Amino acid sequence: MGIDDLQFSLMSQSEFIGQSNLELEEIVLATLVNFPESYFKVAQQLSTKEFSSTETRYIYLVIKELSEVSKIDLVTVTDKLIQKKYTDVMNQQKKGFDLIVFLNSICERIESDAHLLQHVSILNGYAKRRELLQLAKEINDDCSSMTPPEDVVNKISTKIVDIQEMGDIVEFDIQEANKEVLKNLDKKKNDSSLVKSYIKKVDDFIYSFEKGELIIIAAAPSMGKTAFALEIFKNNTLNDIPGAFFSLEMMNVQLLQRMYATHSNILLSKLRTKMLTMNEIIKFNQTIGHFENKKFWLDDRSRKLSQICNKIRKFVIRHGVKYVVIDYLQLITCDIGNRGNREQEVSIISRTIKELASELKIPIFALSQINRAIHSTSSKRPNLSNLRESGAIEQDADMVIFIHRPAYFQIEHGIPETEFVEIIFAKGRSTGVGMVEISFQSKLAKYSDVSNEELNSIKEFHFTNIQSNNNF
């Protein structure tokens, strides 16, 4: 980093009164010079933000650079300060200030690195408070200049996460890690908060959806991916697992109608035409009663990536949401990062959602379209290369689930009331790949388990129907 590139984002010293400890900064730097190996104990906890003066920042930058290419000691640090002309700059800024003399004087005072971790932790605290003060000033400036409120909120959310992560590092502890492994094994048996599909064959394959995972549910248009996601959402809601569903396609009322109709076994066409019998109306009202006291949230207004991320954080922090569904990924407007073409935007969207899942430690289901290349294959069965608009979706996803309805591709023969569906696990970091077959009733938009005998009967009817139509 050159002198001209070194930008300090410090406010005036009067605004930082009480928010720095120069003596402690000097002690930490001297410890790193006198005990070079100690630098690697705290390297990930330190940045220029932990140092509040120009001279301490210059010395830290030199130590950091030397750690990557050479040995850290008083001689090499002194030589590098001269090479980078930091000594000349300091002499111009503070007349008569000798950076080399300053470095020698602070190093003479340190004889042990015993308290380095505690000292660095204290510096982290000062740095976070300075960053919060800087953020407060920026918020004030943005509001005074009439910056759109959503842009200010987005900046605050992003900055707060950055500040939280400053100096945040946990050393690997094998004993604590083993405790967590055993704890997770116990949870597999007893944890009622696990997010599952509650479709037996699916859960037999995956057991549950893991925290921090990005799960992609992909299919061609009209294949039933929203219905599958809504089935998972409905089942978890009824099992008291709070969740949030972001719909960029359907209104909240439409989602509720579909969810209630599926649970009530009422045809969707009857809801559209309002041709329900009295018994169906009673059943529908009873279903509404089942859901009234359940914890779940629907959102049909958020379109921008920043809005969706901010609302997900709110749902998790304020309401204890355990999982999120987004329907669907390609409809999200990317307003974060350096945007380019649509493929680059989708890459930013998938990476941001994956990072959010990891940060909040919840599974996030993101629905995705697939390209039309499947129509040129004989089986019409999708694979990872069919994910639309970006290979980054495949890379970022922890699990990719494809929905394949063979009957849909023989639509000219008529769609049976109950058809078999292939749930294809094309990628699974912790589950592996495979496929399970379940049933789907398109008029109810309902997925469910069936026995192998029933499944064989559905298949036999399907193939017999195709053959008889072909013969005709």
C-alpha cells in the first residue's frame, strides 16, 4: 500500500475523546516486533482500524507486510519504514518527529507478550466504538442530504455486521468441537426445532435441512416448485417451526388460499370460482383456525436484495424465525455490490443469500427457474447445468433439489389426478445425491407420501394411459 493510497477515515480528535488508547497501541506494536511469533496469534483480530494515530498505523502496516514475505524484528521493521518513506512523511507531518526513534523507544519497554490477547481485545473495543461514531456521523450526513431512507437503512445493516465481525475470531478447540458434535447427535434424536419437509421419503433421504445452508429448489415453469416449497412451509408451520415466506410472484392472500386449500383438500379451482359447498366452507374455516395461532410471516412486497436481507435479519432477531423461503431467485432486483450483466447480478444474489444463511445460522430455501435446454433431452430430466442465468447458483448452494413430473411432458395424454413426481437431489454437501418418488395432485397443488404399492399403481396407470392413447 503506497502513501497516497493510505486513507484514514478518522474524524477530528475532539470527536474521538476517550475512544483511543495510544499507549496500549504502542505496547501491542512493540510486542509484535519483539516477539514476532505472537503476531500470528492475533493477525486476524487486527487491522488499521485498531490503531488511531498515523505513526501507529504506519508501523502496523509494515509489520503486516513483513509477516507475508520476511522476518519481523526491529531491524526489518526499521528498514521497511525507511523504504516506504513513512519516516519522511511523519517528519513532514510532525516537525522533528523521528519515527525510528519512536519505534526504538516503545520496543525498549516491552519484555513479555503474556498479555497480548487481552490488549488486542481492548483495542478491538476502542475500534468498534470509533466505527460506531463514524457511522452515526454518516447517518446524520445522509439524512441531512435527503438520502433515500432505504439506502440509509441498508448502509446501517451492512456496517453493523462489519462492526460486529471486527476482531471476531475463535481459536479451534478440539474439546469444544467434540462437545458440539455429540450435542448435534443428540439433537438428531430429540430436537423438535429441526426444519424438515415432513414428507417421509424426502426426510428419510436428508433427515433435515441443516442450519446455514442455501437450498435451491429448481424446476421448469408450472412444474410445482412453489407448491413444493409451500408444502414444506405449511408442514413446518403446523409443527410450530416459525418461518418466513418471501413471494415475488404471488400475493399474500393467494399464498394463504393455496396453503389452506391444500390442508383442507379443497380443489383450487373451487376457490377461484367460489363454488364451495357448505361442508367445504366449514372445513376451510376450521383450517384457518388451525393456522391463526401459528408463528409464520408472509412478504409479497420486498423486491430488492437489500430489503429482503434486512427483513430476514429482522424476522430472525425479533421473531425467532428458523428458516426462510424465497420464491424466486431470478425475480430479485440486485441493488448490492458492483452490478454488471444479469448473470453477474444473479451471482451476487446467490452469494449474498448464502452468506446470510451462514451468518444467521438458518436454512434458506431459494426457488430457481431452469433453462429450456431440458426440452431437447429425451428424458426431460433436469440437471445442474440447467440452472438458469448463473453457474454461481450451483457453486453457492449446499443442496440443489429438482422437481420432475414425467406426466407434465406428456400433457397431450392428459394429466392424471394423482401423478408420481421425482424429487431429485442433484447436490447435497452433507446428504449426497439421489432421488425419491412421491405423489402430486395438481388440482390440489399437494405433495404427499404414498406406499410403494400405491406408487407402482400410479405409474402403471400413467404408462398404460400413454400407451392406449398412442394406439388410438
